[in-house]
Amino acid sequence: KVTHHKQYPADTTYAYSYFESRGGKFDKTLFFGLQYILKRWMVGEVVTEKKIIEAKEVFEKHFGQDVFYEEGWRYILKEHKGKLPLLIKAVPEGTILPYRNVLFTIENTDPKCFWLTNYFETLLVQTWYPMTVATNSYYQKCILKKYMSKTADSMDSLKFQLHDFGYRGCSSVESAAIGGMSHLVNFEGTDTIAGLLAARTYYSCKMAGHSIPAAEHSTITTWGESNELEAFKNMLTQFPDGCVAVVSDSYDIFKACEQIWGEKLKDCVVNRGKNGGRLIIRPDSGDPVETVCHVLKILGEKFGTALNKKGYKVLPNYLRVIQGDGISYESLNDILKAITDKGWSAENLVFGSGGALLQRLDRDTQKCAFKCSAVKINDKLVNVFKDPIGDSGKKSKKGKLKLLCNNGVYTTVEQCSLDDNDDILEVVFVDGELKRDCTLDEVRKIVQQYEFCEIH
């Protein structure tokens, strides 16, 4: 990008680009996260004398020649007081729409800064990450809703059924913050504190998610294998009310469920439930499908079950299971199908997901792309596009774009006129100022307007 100001046709004064999902794993995309990038990097005075001096030094050494556009950046510093002369329009965050639709557009507002539009591609394309996490999380919610609708009497627990375990598996604290916040568009269960703070800072949500006291292997195994019962009992004693999760596979998950929880500590578990307490047993190893089915079978035999109105077995209200190992979009359906086939309601289970929720994704998961589609040369608007002979999927759109929605059907119009009264894209950023500051609650409400996708 540093040298691109020299590469455009002479007399170029305007550049217009757009961002879209060209396809990918999911047939629809939940748009989210652009506001974070704008607030974090682009709002206010972002061009300063100090940055210009540093950039000139860095790029001269990096390229071995003077290619840095110092004149252009000093023009922005002087004429725009360090604010970026750009206009960005975007679909409202929380919108769910089929791929190959425009998600946001960017253009310069000063003809001397036409080169600035595509300079910001690298940064703006990073919207792929929060968008893809939110989409991945949403589709898992679709799976959960499918099985809850079929096997549970109430959907009240749905928003807590996929818990974020992903902080430690992320590439950085910033990744955990962005990804953790994106998951919270769909759910309210998380252990990723960075995500909570990001939602507070960038989407004005004082508390976006919740958690409960939970054991980890270190707090159980330090008691020693012979004292596993005491370690479990300590959890019930230290947290006498509310929900508490206890990892129970340090040695033998099935023995723990049958002999410790189901016999030696059964009265403690039952009595704690009389005060509204709930024990959540966590297996954390083995084949997820087989392990969950076996654990439910043991707990059902030891604590009993009841049939709900839909005819599926439910453990007593004081007892549930959380599966936090190997959970992904693919495995979630396998587990839920298996327990449903055995007559269990999905309300018996909560899931925790880490790497597959926040990290096992990339820009190509939804094939995100940013392309220039229009320029002005000699004051004439010219449509531009690419159409590689070897990959028609990478064909880009032409001209200025707008997004229409008729009866829930989204359509991107290419080479559109200046009349944008029916355009769904909203102005979110102009000349360094944020024009649309949405809250996480607003994003969640937009998501809730959509019917859940049918999962086959």
C-alpha cells in the first residue's frame, strides 16, 4: 500500500471499494465487528507529525528507497487536522444475509486523497474475524435451537448453552477480545473476560455475559487421586448456592459419576438442590458422543429422570452436564443427535467451545474480500472489476453498489445510480467521525429479527 499512490492512472481523483463474503462454509453471514475497527484505529486524529516521521524512517529502510508518500500524509495532517477524509457505509451490524452481498463500502471525500481508499484495505478486511466468529456462533445456536425445539419444553436456557472457553486458545489477548465479544452477539455464557471488556468499551454493554464457579483439573488433582471425593465435596461446600461446574474426568469419569456423585455425594447434591443449587458435571476427554451418552445414562440411573411434555428424559433440575472438549459446529450436531436418539432432552446439556469457536477460522472460512469497483479519472466515473479466467468465484462487482431488501430477500445492485433512498447501507464513518454508534443490545435485537437457519 505504501507505493500504491504512484500506481493509479493519471488524473485519478476518486476510488470506491467494497467488502463482501464471496461464499464459504456458511451460506449466510452475520455482519459484526466493523465498529470495533473504526473506533480502535480510525476515529479522530490518527495522522500526526510523530507518526509521519516514524513512517518515513521505517519505509525508507524497509524499501531501501524513498517511496513513502510524505506529501500526501502531510496534506491530511494540515488540511484535515489528521482525520481521515473517508466515507464508509455499512449494513447494520447484526444483519444476517446471504454471501455475495455487499457488506460495506469505502470512498474518499477529498479528491487529493483518492489513494487513501484502498490503503485501508488491510485493516478493514480484518472485519472478517469478528464477522466469522459471530457467524460460526450463530450457526451453532441454530443447531441448539433445532434440538431444543424438538426435545425441550422451554427455550429459556438457549442463550447459555454454548459457553466460550476460547481465551487461552487465541493467538493474542486482542484476538480473544474481538472473538469473545463476537460470540456474545448470540450467547451470554463466557469465560473470556477480554471479550466482556471489548463489548463494554466498543459496544456500550456494561455486562455482556456471565459465568459460574468452575473447577479445573489443577484444583481437583492437587488433592490427589485418593482424595477426589474430598475435592468434589469441597466444591459443593465452598459454593453452597447457585450453579457450580466440576470437571470430573481427572481419573475415571464413569467411576466418578457412578460411585462418587451418584452414591457417596448424592445426598449432598440433592440437598444442595433444595436451595436452588445446581451441579454441572464436566467430562473433558474421550470420544464426545460416547462419553456424553454414557455419562447421561449413569446419572439417569443414579439420580432418576422425568419425562418432559415432549416425551424426552430430563435429569433433576439440580443436575446437568457440560461437554467442553472437542466442541465445534460439526461435533455439536453429532452429540445432540445421539442423545436425542436415546431419548434425552437437549436441555440436559451445556457446551463449552474453545479453539473451534474463536481460533479455528480464517479469512477464507467465509471467503472475505475487499475490491475496488469504481474510480474517477478526468472527472469521469469508471467501473472497474476483476474476472480471473481460472476462478470465476473471484469475479468482483462493478461500479457503485447498494443493498436492497424486499420481503426479506437481499440483493446487491451494481453500477447503481446516485439515488440511494432504498439503500440498506448506512453511513457509519465520515471524515474521521463515527456516525453510527450501535450498542451490543441493538446488534442482538437485529439478530433476533431473523428466523434461525434450518440445519439439516
